[in-house]
Amino acid sequence: MRNYRGSATLRPMSDLSNKHIVLGLSGGIACYKAAELCRALVKEGATVQVVMTEAAAQFVTPVTMQALSNQPVYVSQWDPREPNNMAHINLTRHAHAMLVAPASADFMAKLLHGRADDLLSLMCLARSLDTVPLLLAPAMNKEMWAHPATQRNMAQLRHDGAHVLGVGQGDQACGEVGDGRMLEPDELLYELIALFQPKVLLGKKVLISAGPTFEAIDPVRGITNLSSGKMGFALARAAHEAGAEVHVVAGPVSLTTPYGVARTDVRSALQMHAAVMAQVEHADVFIATAAVADWRPAQVAGEKIKKGQDGLPSFEWVENPDILADVALSNRAQAGALYCVGFAAETQYLQAQAQAKRVRKGVPLMVGNLGPATFGQDDNALLVIDEQGTLELPRAAKLALARQLMAEIASRISTKEQV
Ligand code: C5P
């Protein structure tokens, strides 16, 4: 049994540990969200250098940003605190990324022309294009956002290599409603974390089933299991971070959809089967993490079954369809265009049972985990089993394991594509 690249730690480091981020603020009311973002970046382990335009300093003060970042804040390129008076060079050379949030329409128009008449735009121009990626988080009124000049400027900035992020939709500070709100701090944090993940599944479409199913007995009761959906949702996030387009079909779980992931909610195994099958045509990878109920009552009572009427109730059971096995039999999987991954939750003989299940379901990869040690937990330990053998991924946070699993899946797909 192989060990995964020595990553035996129980908890991963914070996602931005050892990362130095330049957080730029241009003028806009969304500056108040940048204060919260700054705090979140620091909490995630980053060191943060805040640089503000004069306009941004009208909305939040450098004092606020200094207290949150625990670093001196720069506004002017003439700042005498730099011994060589070259803040634009000194502040960009050790950065792992620059994020301008908010990026106003005017600031982006300026960047587009390579203008540099304030410290922040000067830094955007002076940074190394190869080593310091630039993320822009636009924020503006909906009419400014929709204006052809803004749209044209953003297209050109993308062409020049900037990551122009999306915007939110909804109430605007001016009282109007529409597109142009800056993304929320947690969404911007996600974008930065994702930036540093290897894009091993770029352009792939990944379909994931997650959570338990619920099989109704009557209108108020049913059978289900203890699956929380956390492993499936961690995989969805990791796949999206790896550059994939991700769709989750989720049983009844109380989890927030990972940023950027599409989701269909279902309740029963039959509904999950239909929802998964509807997506199979579009998928390149299917990961079945759902703990699908094996059986369902043959009949669902129309009214609540009352106790004490005819003794104890008895039920006739029928077997649910095996979603994974059916997907593995689909034309797309049989043609080698869809790579299928199963999850086996066992209580004993994990390796042997998971390997047998892999063969029985006709899938190239089966991931084994111990049911009681994973259901509802934030950590897990996995066995990755294919026809070559077994790889052990020691106990770690589910997101850390999910990222490792994406690398394993990606390497197997690319080997297959090269053959
Ligand atoms: O329940 P079982 O141990 O057979 O589950 C193993 C794998 O098969 C899991 O990936 C699970 O999501 C999938 N499965 C399924 N449909 C079922 C039962 C299991 O897709 N009805």
C-alpha cells in the first residue's frame, strides 16, 4: 500500500499560509467590504499589504486597513517611508498576487491604457506579469457596469492577462437594483484560494452525487442514513478550484453550495437517479459520493400510518436502482468519454470490499472509507483503489483529501487520453 506524498498531517495549513497578497482599493462604496476581506485574508494565513487610491480613502480610512492588516498602508507613490522612494517596486516584488477590490470603472479604464498616475495603478503596471497575477473585483452602478465602454475595457484587461472576476446582482448603494455589486468577501477569498490550486481539471465537466437519500414510508416518515454530504461538497469545491465546471446532485443535506458550483436538490434514490442520468451526457467525470438507500418501501402510504391499529406495521421493500452502475453502463462511459469514480463506505475489510465493489460496479476507480469515521465528520481517511492497487490517503480535512483525489483522478484521465 502506498502512502500519499507524506502528507500525514491531520489538519492542512491555512489555505493562504506563506502567501503575500497586495490588496488594492480603488474608490467605491464597496470599500467597506474590503475591510472584512482584509481580515479574512489575514485569518487564512496571508500577509496583506494594503494600497489605496485617494478616492478609496474617502470611503474607508488607511487607519482601519492598517489595523486589520497589521501593516502600514500606502496611498501615495511619494511616500517617504520607503528608503529608495520606490514603493511601486518594493511593494510588488514579493507578492504572490494582487487583488484590487473594489476595482472601479475608472480604475479599470486607467489600467487598460497602462496609465500609472497613482501608486496602485503604478504597481499594477510595475508588477512582474509572469509571477504576480492580478485579480480585479469590479464594483459599480448597474448602468456603469452595462456600458459598452466598461464591457470593452474588461474584455481587453482579460486579454492582457488580468483575472477580471464576476459581480453580484441585487440592491445597490444608489438605490437601484441590478448587476455590478462587488462579490462578497467570502467569494473573493475563495477566488484567491482557488488561484493557487493547480488547474488539473481545466475545462472538464464534473458531475457529483452527494449526501443521503430519503425513502418515504408515509407523508411524515421515511428511512435515510447518516451521510452529511460533506465529502461530496468538498469534492465539488476541489473540482471547481481545479478548473472544472461542476454540477452536484444532492440528497437532503443542510450544506451551502460551494461557490461557482451548480446544484440540483433531490430527495429519493429514484429522483437522484433521474437527475444524475439527465446530466451524464455533459459530464467527463462522475463521482458517486452519495450514500444511496439500497431499498425503498414498495408502497408509500397516502396518510400517516397510525400506531396501534393492526399491531406493528410491516413493509414490503424493493431495491433502488444502482446509479453508479447505470452510469458506468451508459454509452458515454462505455465509449471511454466519462470517467466513473465510486465511494465505498464500509465498516470492516475496507480494502477487500471496496476492490470487489469496484469490479462489480464496472468502474475504474473506487474510494474506500469507513462509514462511522466519515459520516458527519470534517476529517476522513481514504483508500484509492484501481486495478493497479491501493493508495492510502491518511486522515486529513475532507477538503485536503478532495484536492488530493482531484490530482489522482486528473492523472488517470490524462494517462487514458494519451493512450
Ligand atoms: O451502497 P454501495 O456500497 O453499493 O455504494 C457504493 C457506491 O455506489 C457509491 O459510490 C454510491 O454512491 C454508489 N451507489 C449508487 N446507487 C445506489 C447504491 C450505491 O450510485 N443505489
